[in-house]
Amino acid sequence: MYIESVPNRNSPPAILLRESRRDGKKTIKRTIANLSSLPESAIEALGRVLRGEKLVSIEEAFSIDRALQHGHVEAVLGTIRKLKLDSVISSRPCRELDLVLAMIVQRLLHPSSKMAMTRLWHASTLAEDLELGDADEEDLYDALTWLVERQPRIEKKLARLHLPEGGSALYDISSSYYEGKTSSLVKYGHSRDGKKGLPIVVYGVITNDKGCPVAIEVFAGNTSDSTTVSGQADKLVERFGLGKVVMVGDRGTLTEPQIKMLKARPEFGWISALRSEAIRGLIEEKCLQPSLFDERNLAEISSVEYPGERLVACYNPLLADKRKQTRQELLAATEEALQKLTAEVARRKTKRFTDAEIGVKVGKVLGRYKMAKHIAYNIKDGRFEWSRNEKTIAIEEQLDGIYVIRTSEKDLSPADIVRAYKSLTQVEEAFLGMKGINISVRPIRHRTDEHIRAHIFLCMLTYYVEYHMRKALAPLLFDDEELDQNKRTRDAVLPAQPSESAKRKKGTKLAADGLAVHSFDTLLANLATKTRNTCRLKASSNKEPFILYPTPTPLQKKALDLLGL
């Protein structure tokens, strides 16, 4: 008995179950059944039985001893090795290096405490790939100590890779709140997190002109932005060995004393911006007039107050409208609160408020909306009167939408000077990346100064990996693939507009090749479903386990291809 496929001229072949016998010199065939309607798998199974093979169920023949998430580990760890970040951290393989790499990978996959990390990496192939199955949280703290001791050498290598001689170095400051009071770095200061009532730690990041992080330094929480500049300047020249570098910082970082310090050092160029008081001075001196922006939105001007400097004045009408609307809303809210306070004071007929009590209440209102400069008021003998200060409002309206970039650079065009200053948003993206859900630099719970510094440096290295992964995976992310190219050609003053490809991705939720577009974390979650399976054949005499990977989905294959893995 056997199965035979009989061709049909205009139809699919007929699959027949037949038997045959010999009658002299003739072979006589008899059709027992037509199997054409059966699924192919059933026909194949019947054919194997007829050939004398023994069939067993999958469960009887095959077992999966363990399945571990693997694809996201493959992507992140593979990127680290492709970037040669492991060699940057340590030129020689060692256990401390493996522990640091594991913390970087786990921080990007699922940020957590050190103890939780040692639990979580057993749910993926991370501990297996780096041979860290026996590591505990104490090993991780020891590795952090090892890492922070190597930080100067690591930063020097990163600077050599990403900070070219004569290029721009972007610098900015941020902070994160702290849980506890054991570290000398922890102080109350200006929190950028909006987390009131908690002490903070301040840190400054240096990136190249594209936002790739190169170095980070931690300061006490009460450190002002501008006082950190001198040390960072020394780092760029003395530690990184740069003979010429352009330092780009905002007006809160590169203040007048810091610019004077940079002017005295010929190896430095700088780009910053003027504060509103200085811009008002330019208007009063007639150096800056609204007529400059009748036909264009930027103009190079000069002033005797800034000898040897180039000043580029910019006017953004969208920013002007936004500032005007914000001021009107804040004034309206302030006036509403002041009217209520006026009524409250007037109701007190018997026991009037003292002037001091009224002053405290007025201070709270004006402090809440930051409109004290636009409100004139008088408190006398328990009475309170107020009015808008139309003069200060008119003066401020002159500045709406105007900002002025100042620089020592002679060779850049005015538009390129503006673009260089606006590139500081790249550092803001680094801060957002480090504070976001993928890395979570905050809250900081480490007890010692050494471990706080190591934790923040580890988060910078993690963002370094994420930065390069995002660049490579841009076609599958909602990120604008043409952003870097458009920055060099678009209007330097007006707000950036997304490219057509970015609009298309956002509208259709599909990439150019039809695959679904993801956020960075959902793409990693999708890659995690590519598991590493430890399997065993039950029916075989050799029952040694073997590894089996599923066939990657089109999305997984595309992601790994984009990463060069």
C-alpha cells in the first residue's frame, strides 16, 4: 500500500491511496481512497506510517527545558560590542567589565535596583551570555567602584572618538532628586525635576555637536550652573588634549564672568546668548531696532558694550505670540487673585489686617505667577490698592520673540551661529534620555559620594548606547530620520518642522517598508520575544540538550539588520 500523486491536466494532482499486485508480467493497481482533500501534513504522516516509520507526539519526542528572552539582549549587547564600548571601558576582559556591561544592558531593558538586576537578568540570556550567574548586589557595588575609578580614562577615549579638534562641545547642567541624606553631594538647590521638598544632586554633561555624550561630572546640589564651567574647560583642554574647541552653553551657564575667563584662553571659542536685560540695553542704545526684521528674521549687529564679539539678533514671530499669550494668561490669573485679596481686605471692618499681613499675602500671589514687575501696588493703614504697570509691560513687549546670540567665532555664518546655539537642545535630549523610563537616573538612592558618581556615569554610558541604537533604528521608530540632515539647511530661527517621512510615519503608523512603527521601548519588548530555547529529544539515545532559536519575525530581522547584527 502506498500513496501516489497522479497529474491532472487542468487541475491540481490527485493524491491517491493505492495497493498493487503482480499478475504474471502485469502490475495491477487498485485505488483504495482519494486523499486529495486531506491537509498536506496528514498525507505526509500517513506516508511515513506506510513506510514503516514509528510516529510519536511532539510532547513524547521533544521537550523544552527552558526558554529565556534573548532578542533584546542580543540587540543591546551586540550594539555595545559593535561600538567597541567594552574596549573603551577596559582594554582587557575581566569580571568587573562584564558586571558593568550587564548593568548597562539591564538599565536599558528594565532599570531597577542592584538586587532586582541580579534577579531580572536570569529571566533573559544576559547572565548566561556574560557568565554572571553567581553575581549578587555586592559584586555590582564593587564593579561601580571599579568603574568610577576608570572614568577619566573612559571619558578621554570617548572624547578622542567624538570630539574633533576645533569642533564644538555642548555643555549644560541638570539635577536629580535624592532619597536620603547620607551623601555630602546632597544639598537643597534649584531642582530641574519639579520635585519639591527633596535635596538634589547636580551634574553637567559634555556632548559633541550632535548630542553624543562624552563626559559627565557630578556636583553638590547647591552648585550654580556657571561655577562649573571653568572645571569643564580645563577637562576639555588638559585631560582630553584638545588644542582648540568651541564651547556652547546657555546664558545661565556661560555668564559674563565665565565668558571673560574663556576670552583669556586663546584655545577656546564660545557661543552663548544675552539675557533679557542686556537685550533691553541694546534696544535703548538703538543698536537693535525692530526694523531690522522687516524682511528677514536674523541680523548681525554690533555694540561697543561687546568689543570683539559678534552679535546675531533673531526674531521668531511664533515665539513672540507664545510669550504674549503666556504673559496675558499670567496677568489675568494674577489680577483675579489680587481682586479676591482686595475684597478680603475690604471685608475686614473690625479687625483689619496689618500692613505686614497684607504684604505677605500679596507676596504669595505675585510669587506664584511671577508677575511682580508688571503690578504696581500700595499698602497703607490696612488698605490695599493695585494696578497694572503698563510701562513695564510695554518694555517687555518690545522683547517678545527676540533673542541675541553672542560668540567669539569669526568664520561661522550668522545662520550657523544660531544653529550651533540651538544645538544645545541635543544636551536636553541627553538629560531627557537619562531621566526617561528606559534609563531612570532618578531617584538616586546610593549612600556614598563614590557610588552616586558611579551611578550617574553608568547612566551616561547607557544613554551613549541608546543614542547610537536610536540613530540606527530610526526607520522603525517614530524618530525623524532626516533630522540631522535638515538641521544644516532649514531656517535657523523658525521652529523645526518634521520631515515628510516623519509626518507619514506618524500618520500611518507604518515604516516605509510597511512594518509597524514603534517607540524605542516597545521595539525592545518585541525583540525580547525572540527566545533562546534549551531543548531535548526524548526519543533519542543521546539526550544532551541543544539550543533552538525561533525564526525571527520580519520586524525582528529588520531591527537586527539595521543594527548591523
